[in-house]
Amino acid sequence: MHPWLLDEKSKRRDKLSIIAEILEISKDGTLKTQIMYKANLSFAQLGDYLKFLINAKLLAIYDQGGRDVYAATGKGLDFLQRHVELTELLSVNETRNGVKIPPRALIKRN
């Protein structure tokens, strides 16, 4: 699991991070059980995420030798890239009195 997928304070992943992790795991095509174990999701959770991702056309399912293989689509890979870029852009390295200070490039100056 990538460190950028975790909320630093709570160590819990948000839904977008879980989606990004599923897409990362599925970049080259993978089985449902591999996604479940690598993303650390229950069978029920995984089912909900896969249904959403397929309906949103971020993930495709195809048959390979009688087995269902899940693979990120072009749209899914685009989402994944944008998620990584936004996560990096919004990462905060500095805090003051417990308050996160955004990078100087994000502070609007008059």
C-alpha cells in the first residue's frame, strides 16, 4: 500500500484513496481475490467498490481462461494519475500549533 493512500492523522483511508488503490492494483489486470487481499477489503466492501468502478467505466472486467479479470480502463488510469497529482499537491510538510500550513505555492497573496 502506498503511504499517500493513508490519512496521516487517523490512518484510515478515504473512499477516493481506496478507489485509487484498487485501480493501482488493477493496472495490468488482476483477479478479484488479489484485489481484495492487496487492498485489505472485505468481500462485501470489494463488491460495492467493483460495482461502482465498473459502472463509472474506471474498471473493466473480461474473461481470461474462464476467470474474471479486472483491469483499469484509460479513464481509470487517468483518475489514478490525477489522484496522485492532487495528493502530492495537497501534501503538507509543516504544522504550527497542530494546524497544517499549506505549501507557499498554494497561499494566495494580494
